[in-house]
Amino acid sequence: ETRPRPSMRFDVIGVLALCGAAAGASAVHGSVRAPAAAWSWHTSRATKVSRVALSMDAEAPSARVRWLPPFGSDRTDVLDGPTEASTEAEVEEDVLTLPVFPLGVCYLPFTSHVLNIFEPRYRQMYSDILFNGSRRFVVTMVDGDTGRLAKTGVVFYLDELKEVSEQTGDAVKYVCQHSVIGRVDIEAILNPSAWETRETYLKARVRMLPETAD
């Protein structure tokens, strides 16, 4: 399968929906063990982009991170009940159902990243996206204090997966290389109860966002 080739243009102001709160985000999610150098690079890069964008228009509405309501609240943007059998089902041309992998790290469009996967629910997620051929999932920031998810996330495309169970004594299942191929807005979390039970990964209905020239 040929990986989608994204345009190399993106809206610098719009990227703040992903990285504006990086300084206050929680530590890296429990399913990812990122080297300290990687964390430093992401944080410094996000800070630089934030400063550039804010200097362009400090009052821009899109410069504020938009958060979904907390899990367990009276949410109007969350559905709970039967979901699609597959992890990706097309609803409209630009609306998809995709797995969600919340992380406490800011990621920028058109960058590459390695994740080490060890939690059972995310082991299953990778098996699912390989089986159905999608190879895609959404990464969005999570607020460590409130548990709220950022409304805007990025789409990770799985470029390469290495099985390392034997080498790590099953402490880590996969080492995965990804490309960030675009941004999405989360319209609805389809199985919010999974946030509490941790029995499976979250799934969401998302809308692809256009990338425009800066």
C-alpha cells in the first residue's frame, strides 16, 4: 500500500491547537517510553512554533487549545453504545472513524516519530490497523490534571513495525515508526467508557482538516 503524500504546507497558527499547552501537559503516556532527548526536541520545537505564531497574531482565536469536556461529564460531543466493527469506517468524504491514542506530547504535522508499545490495549490497536489496512490512528494531547483531550489531533501513519517481544522479555511488544500526515478535529468519542475501564483503546469520529499555506 502506498502511503498518502501530504502537502508540505500547514497553517502555523492552527498548529497551536496541538502544541499551545505543551508546557503544562502531563508526562508521556504510559504506553510510550520516549527518550529524554526526544521529549526535549518536541518541547523545544513546539515552543518555537508557538512563539512564532503568537508573534504573528497574539489574539488569534485558533491560538487557544480547544479541549473536549471531561470524561464522565454530561457530554454532548460523546457517544456511547455500538460502534463500527472495524476501526475505520467512512461516514462522509472527510469524516472517518479512527482509533485514538492520547499522549502528553505535542506533535507537528509532517514529522516522523518512533513509539514503543507495551500496553495490551495498544498492542491490540496496532494489530487492528494492520489487519484492516488502515495503518492510521489519531494522536491527541491529554491534560494530565483533568484528563481532558484536545479537540484537535494529528494522524499518525504506521510506516514500519518491529516485533521486539523476544528481545525485551515481552516488556515492549512493538517498536513503531510513524509519519504525521495531517490534522483532524474530534467530533465524537464513540466508546468513552473505555477511558475508565482501559479494556480497549478509544475510537472517535473525526473530521480531516485542510492544510493551508502559512
